[in-house]
Amino acid sequence: MSQKNSFKATPIPHRSTLGEPMEYFILSEDGKQTKATRAECIGRNDKSEQPHLLFVDEEGGRVYQLPRTAQNERLVRDNMRDIWCEAKHQERWACRTATVTVTDEGDEVVFEPVDTSKDADIIGVMEEKAILDTLYKALATLTQEDLDLINDIFWHGKTERQLAPELGLKEPKSVNKRKHRILEILRNNADLRSFFK
């Protein structure tokens, strides 16, 4: 693989999506699988000084070092892109500035801004509250299925990759298409459009 086509190294997670420690394996050319330590599995190849090809199964809690072939390089590139996208999603999720609360009756969701500084600007908090109230009214116009999807993605921090099997979809792209369709509905909502004019 040429340097020009290489992808940015992505940190290999230490834990699976369920919180279990990862297990590490080295696959030989003939397909034999050998258990290894983290250092043996993800360390650099002494001969070429190139990083090993690593396939990460976050749900299964396994990292595989694969033999260097063109097919494996494509497989690893796609896998690392998914890992990188998920890491970016979690990073963005950590910066959310609103909390979700369900009333005692459990039938209403209230969005409230989070005070991110000790001396929060009261005008800023009021503006954010007004935006969230308007957003809540717009969300109330969605179907329950669409609302559940938005709730899972933006408030519960689920990724499209996690939601695809839950919704019976084969590809995360299908979840992405549904998300963008819902966001387009919200963009065209009269209350939201008039609020931002």
C-alpha cells in the first residue's frame, strides 16, 4: 500500500462495546488463529516498519492482525473508517449542551440546557431554552417511529451502526437516509424556520 493511499491511524479500543477487555489474535496466511498479547498484535512489523493490518470487532471484543493482502487492506480500511466515525460521534456526543428529562407521568420529554460554566450568561440560557422549546414543538409533529429514531441518535447517543440491526435494516446507510429525511422535515418546519429568521 503506498503512502499516498494510506489512511490515518485510528486508536484501537481497549474494551468492547459491552465494556469487556479486548482479546487479540494473529491470523496466519493459511487462516490459523493464534491468541496474542495486545503488544504482539498491534505492534509494528520489524521488517517493513509498517503498521500491521488490524481488524477490530468491537461488539465481539476481538482484534485480529491480518496477513497483508490487497483484499485485507480494503477490509481493514473500511473497518477503521467505521471505528473512527464512531469515535468522532462519541466525541461530539460528549459536547452536547442539553439534558433530557421525562416527567413523573412519563409522557412528556423536556429538553433543558446544561450550565457549562459557573457563571452562565442568563440571556444565553434563555435563548437556548427558547430554541429547545421551539425544537420540542417541531419534534412533536413527527411520527412516533421518527421521534424514537431521533431520540436514540441525538439524546441516547446510539450510532447508526448500532441502530441498523435494532430496526431490522441491513446497512447503517439506511438509518442515515431515514435520519436525513427526518432532519429535512424539521428544516422545513414553519415554527423552526420563523424562529431562525
